[in-house]
Amino acid sequence: MAIVGAGPIGLATLLTAQFYAPALIIMIDLDDNRLAVARRFGATHTFNSSRDAVVRLVRDLTDDKGVDAAIEAVGVPATFSLCEELVAPGGVIANVGVHGTKVDLHLEKLWSHNITITTRLVDTVSTPMLLKTVEAKRLQPEQLITHHFALDDILAAYETFSNAAASQALKVVIAA
């Protein structure tokens, strides 16, 4: 599988994907710090798409087939297009990124490959299962928390999160 986007959503996807024991978990992002976190969290391969030939590297890892699951966790057209290039025939593109602009679907390339595309926004369907994994200590969501702020410092918290690349912020906690 490949997860495109190593922000908090992509990293949470990485943590939960491991419950299904995929042979490869490839993380793709532009931020080397987030890719280092992905390696610590269990990614088998990490690629920086600003400098790596990601499609070729993934094809090399998969005997030129592509991945069974390409998960888009960013929400921009380029990352969805990348998932279209990475997915193997018969595979799934799971879109969990929140898109604010139009994204092209290249059916002229995918129509004969039996691709499934899923989308999902936040809901409570998986909450009971996730809570059980947290209670059993199989999932530790606190790994994603990088910064803590008091409520009085809320502006600093927003500044830190809005400059995540420089501050290396993943999840910011604001407490009263």
C-alpha cells in the first residue's frame, strides 16, 4: 500500500493500516521530518515526492504492478493524480483527504483496470473499534501530539500549526 501524505491523517492511516499487516507500507510526502516520523511509526519505505521519481520507485518495489491500495491523505489534485498512477489493476484508491478544488479522474487510463475508488469524511463508524485498540494499548494516538499549549496561548498554537513544516507540528493540544 502507498499513503500519499504524511501529515496527521496520513500518519494515523499508517498506524491503523498495520492492523492488516500489509507487506509494504510506502509513505510519500514533501516533508522529510514527517517521513522520518513515518519510518518510526512503521513505514517500510518513504519517498519525498519533491525529489524522488516516486512512480518509478513504487513500480520497482512492486514488480511494475503498482500498489493494491493507494490512500490519498492530502486533499489536493496532484496527490489524487499520483494515487491514480500508483494503483495496481484491481486495486483501491481510498480518498481521505479533504478536497477544496476540482480533481480530474482519468478514466481514460483507469477504465480497464477494475479500480475501486472510495471516499470518506469523519464519522463514528469506526470509533468503537478504535477505542478498543486504544484501551488495549495497540494504538497510541498520543504519538501524533507534538505540541501542548495553554488556552491563553491559543494564538501561538495556531501559529505553530500553521507553520507545521518549520515547527515540525503534527497535532497540537490546547488545554484550559
